[in-house]
Amino acid sequence: MTQTIEPVEITRTRSPQERVDAWLSTFEEALVARDVPRVAGMFAVSSFWRDLVTFTWNLKTVEGRDGVSDMLSERLDDTDPTGFRTTEAPDEADGVVSAWIEFETATSRGKGHLRLTVDADTGEDVAWTLLTTMQELKGHEERQGASRIKGAVHGSNADTQNWAEKKEIEEKELGYSVQPYALVVGGGQGGIALGARFRQLGVPAIVVDRAERPGDQWRGRYKSLCLHDPVWYDHLPYLPFPPNWPVFAPKDKIGDWLEMYTKVMEVPYWSKTTAKSATYDETAKEWTVVVDRDGEEVILRPKQLVMATGMSGKKNVPNFPGMDEFEGEQHHSSEHPGPDAYVGKRVVVVGSNNSAHDICKALYETGVDVTMLQRSSTHIVKSDSLCEIALGDLYSERAVESGMTTNKADLTFASLPYRIMHEFQIPVYQQIAEQDKDFYDRLQKAGFQLDFGDDGSGLFMKYLRRGSGYYIDVGASELVADGKIKLVAGQVDRISKAGVVLDDGTELPADLIVYATGYGSMNGWVADLIDQETADKVGKCWGLGSDTTKDPGPWEGEQRNMWKPTQQENFWFHGGNLHQSRHYSLYLALQIKARYEGIDTPVYGLQEVHHLR
């Protein structure tokens, strides 16, 4: 009994700073001594170490003492971590001490986050969660801040070429006489953010996209589209939106920003370029990629190939009986031009998630007779409630005024392991459900089928697990609740000449059918560009293996295939929303930069493939 009580009393009399300093000192001492059992014993029985590149050259979460032991037994010698220290005063809440830390490894400098709790048996401080992230490679730091380049040359200079002339030469050579080390297929926000990272890290890379201009991926969508995430959540690397930027930016404004960003950040960007085929030479460790650049066939030979075609794959278009007999117009939501051409017509929108709501809202407001066909339940959260309750502490004007930075907010979000993230989200959405009870009651009275996720964890977990099944309400739900957007629940039996026939025999007359039926896995693009064998080799993208709806197990621990090595050598996926494109582009760029510089990158815990699509 004495052995249990004394450490508890000692722990309680120490300040959070003293407790963290003591833990970090012992942790480093055990790491330096290569005493893996001792390090593992410093973690709680139920604990999580999330590593973003520093120890694993991977995005990997290990769980419990056995997970820590296994990872360190393989990776500790090469990593050689030292210099663990806090970067600001730790705090304590609900029996947990939280601390921001920094450290070094043999090849990098990193930042992280530590949560300590007290072991019930020993009374000692043990780690509940640990986040370690690579921020820069030693000897290959970005030239920014005090180390930024001068730009101008003061004094005599034998080089008479100015910046514009050098840039013109580079543009003529790159992809022709000079091969890119990395090729990024897809020039939306993900590809552009990654291209900017490569530029600042000195990795020769080209971003290719079939669009005529950067930003056309947004300009070409339905005219009412706006970002549903607030501006504080959406900054791109290096160049945040100005303080007068709209909270929810319209699509064309985002498109213009991406075009400007590409130019200002000097991202080598080939527009009007379609990747036609790609093959990998196992001997040369090199890709051969054939592209059509505005009618010119160009053969590129990058070492690294990145698919940045969004978090989603090819559009899911259902194959209902009778579709070929329909006498009206039908298209997928990704091809919807907007409402103007359908005034005076009847439209049925098949689906009830984000795109379906946005399209229905725009059609109704233009005077179109529109019906939403809901085939399965949908999670709805009001935009104001999301911003206030779910995002307000990290991504809001309130957060900025309290001293929260984008980088710190991103790392805070990253510090919660996916395994337990839902436990933190459930009370958030319980609060939202209580606050907006009248709103939800009205929706259900109108016949709308609501859910808050399989376990009540709401929007973010639905997004991370399946990337679908929700709508952030910016007005369409009110129209549904009021009956202005007609709502029908049911399953499609067939498409008739005149409309949609449900399985109960009801027919919904339509001049236009919009299939807001989502997208497949990103590896569908791999089958098109490379072959089906490679698509199956890398497997399904996105999801956590939570064994919830549309996210089959087993548990993966991290997003499948995203921003990390895949089962196909020298092949990567990059995508997600603006927040993920910003945050995870750093880790992907550093992994590829290390390979470019010839740094050894032994990958721990390469993801196994459990699902093909």
C-alpha cells in the first residue's frame, strides 16, 4: 500500500511543468539507453503513440505497451531521438496533463503533444497519448524567416539573368530536358498545396491537371456551391487567406485564389494536361507517364508518382433499370451546371447528402419544382452550430483572438488518436442535438430520416470513416422542413420514360434526374491510369476500418493509403478537404524530400490491404 500511496502524493504536489519535465527526462534517458521495456512501461496499458513520419517514415499509430515495444524495437536505433522539451507551460484538466513538446532525431526536427495520466496501480505518471511529427529535415530546411533567400544581388554579379528569365528557362526545361523527381496527377487544392511544399523544399516536381486553369475544378461546379467549412479551417500552406476573406467562400472566389496561389508560390503547373498511362520500372525505380499536354504527347519519367485527384474517386452513377429509356435529361451531381436551364421543369434529385441539398436549394430558389429522394438516413448539422460548438475552440475568430494558430490547431486535432476520437466527438454532437432540438424535430416531422452516425459521433467521424452521409446545413434543411423542397423517402425500382419509379410503385415525374450518389474509392483512378492489378495491389483508399457503415474492418489506425507509403513502391495518394491538404501535405512532401536527398527511409508498419474498393 505504501508503494502506491507515496508516488501518488508526490505526483499531486508537483506542478504540471515538473511532472512533464520529469517524464520527458526519464523517457529520453530510456530511449538513449535503448531500454525498450522501460520506455514501454512509461505508457498506460491503454495508450496511443501517433507518429507522423519521425520514427516510422509512415503515418502510424501504435497502441498499448506492446505496440510501443514493437515499433521501438525496430526503429529506435536508426531514429536516435534526443532533446525532448516543452515549448510552453503544460496545463492540467480532468486529471490529464497536456504538454506541447519538441525534439530531434538523427535526421529531423519535430514537434509533438503529450498527455499524461496517473497509473492507478503505481501512482506514477504514464503517457496516455503521444503525438510525434516531423517538421523539417536536418540540412534540408526550408528557406523561410531569417533564412529566406535575398532575391536581389547586391554588388558585382556574373550572372546577368534575372528572376523572370530563370523562371522561363526552368519552365522550358522541366519535363523535357530535365525530368521531375515527383509528378502530381491532379491540380486541385491538394495537388497545388503539395506542389507548393515541393517548391519550398527544392524537390523538382510538376503538377498536371486537365483543366484549362488552376481553380477550374471549383469554377466548373454548380453555381451555388460555397465552402461549408469556415475560413479559419481552410488556409493553404504558407499563404493564409486575408482577414477580410468571407467565412464561407464562393466556389469562383476559391478558384481565383487557387490560380493566384499557384502563380505566387511558383508551383510548376501544367494545365490542359491529361495523364494517359503510367508504368513502373522495378529495376530503374522509375515511372514512365505519358501525358497529353494541350495536344502534345510528352513522356515524363518521375521517380515518385502522386495521385491527388481528391479524397474521392470516380463518380458513382447507379445502374437503374430503364435509365436508357428516360425521355428527359439525367446526369451525376458532379456534372450539374446549376439551376438556370431548368426553370419551369420538374427535377428529382436522388440523394440526401451535401451535394443533393445544395443542388435542391439552388433549384428551389430559381423557381424549379424539385424533389429530394432520400434512400438512407443522413446526418445534418447546422453550420452555425458546427462553427460554434465543434470548431470554435480551434478554428474561429474567437480561437485566433485567444492566441490559437493554424499550426497549433492542426496539431491539436492530430493529437487525438482515431481510435478514441469518437469519444470526444459524441458529447459535442449531444450538445448540438440539444441546442437544435426544435430544428431536428421539424425535419423529422417532415419525414426526413436523421442520424448522428452509428455511435452518435457526428460529422467529423462520418467524414473520416466514409467521407459521406452528411450535410452541413446552410439553408436547404429549412426548406425541407418547410416542405418547399419536396421530400420522398424510398428506394428506386426503375426509371420510366417519365420519371423515377419507387419500389412501392410511386412514380416521381421528372424532366431532369440528378444522381447525387457520391464517388468511389480513389484507387479507381489507379485502374484507369496504370492497371487494375496495381489498383488492387494498393487497395481501397479512405476510412479507418471502424467497422461502421461503409467503413469495414479490420481496424487500420490511420486513413487507408493517404499521405503515406502504399503497397506500390514510389506511389502515393494525397487528398482531402482544405484542412487535410494543408496539414498532411507537409508530411507527404518530407517523405518524398528525404528520398530525393538519398536519406534512408525504412518504413515501419506498411499498411496491409484488406479491401480492394
